[in-house]
Amino acid sequence: MSEIYNIYCDESCHLENDKQTVMVLGAVWCPLEKKDEIFRRIKEIKIKHGLSSSFEIKWTKVSPAKTQFYLDIMDYFFDDDDLHFRVIIIPDKNKLTHEIYSQTHDEFYYKMYFDMLKVILKPQAKYRIYLDYKDTRGAEKVKRLHDVLSNNLYDFSRQIIERVQTVNSKEVQLIQLADLLIGAISYVNRGLSSNSAKVKLVNRMSNRSGYSLKRTTLLQEEKVNIFRWRAR
């Protein structure tokens, strides 16, 4: 039987006119059979730090008072061999020239999602992809993304990509983890440094991965796989 993987996706500053230059799309993935154990371990770390097991991990919530908690979550990601992360960085949305390529920003968004995920997907495995629910256009986004990914793999019967669906990140530990890792990548690539806790998390992620978090890694890198996209 083919192994089944769950992929948990999130994004930062992906809207066309949000006044942010850097756009980041990322995903955390793990074998389906390890998911419950991982969810349980993350909840244990929350409780160890005096937080509710339902506390939502979010990059926007990172503060000096919770620095050690977030460092422990970051370390758990690096210590668990079943967890992997892939991210694509669009360094400057102001340089995008959609009209030259006869595309909308939405269409570009799907192309970037495809570029982010295609390295993860292997035809001999099966995948279930989960996106954070953000707006009422979620169903349309899910269907479009499922079509694009399946067509690229000639997976017309959906044997490889079994499902693509939106979920509530408050209930899904690994979308929360994806949010944290994407947040660190976005923070360092935006050149920010005003939050001491966030700087410590960026440094921990850089030290443990061995990467600056600003450059493309080797394509086969499995723990922290980074692709820095460049406009032609």
C-alpha cells in the first residue's frame, strides 16, 4: 500500500494590495500514521508552559513572555524526523508584472502554490492537503488547487492527491506550526528585528536548519526546504 501523507498549508501577505512586499507560502507535512502522536506532543508542550491545550500557536502572538514556549515548539519541529517544511518566498510583489503574462494575481497565487507543493508530491504516495480557512472563497480555491495539482501528476482519478480541503487552524496543530515557521521566514525576509522573541525564533530556526532562511536550498532538502522565487 502507498504511504499517506498529510500536508498542512498556510500563507503570509499573499493578497495583491495588502501593502506588504514579501509574499510567503509554506507547508508542513508528515505521515498520516504519525499525525495523532504529533498533535498530542504539541498539546503537551502547551500544557507544560501553563497554556491550554487549545491555545492557538500564531506568529502574530509571539511575545517576550512566551519566548521559551515558542522556542520549545521550534525545537520539537527539528527534533521530530517525521516533520518536514517547504516554503516559497516571493521577495517583492511590487515587481510582479501579471499583465505581461496575461494572468491575474489569483492565477499567480495558484502557480506559486503549485510550485511550492510540487517538490513534496511523489507519484508513489498519497496525499491529503489541508489549507487554513480564510474567507468564503475557500471552496473555489480548494477545487482549483486540486485540479491544478492533479492534472500535473496525470492524477485524473485522484489516486495520488486524495483530497484538498480547508480547515479551521484553531483545531489543527500542524497548520499552527506552519504559521509559525512561515512567520519566521517572512520576518527575516522583510528585514524586521523589533520583536526580541521573534528574532530569537528566527535565529533558532536558522541555526538548527543551517540556512540563512533567505536563500534557496538544495531541491532535495527535506527538513527546511526553501525556494526563493525570482521574477524574470
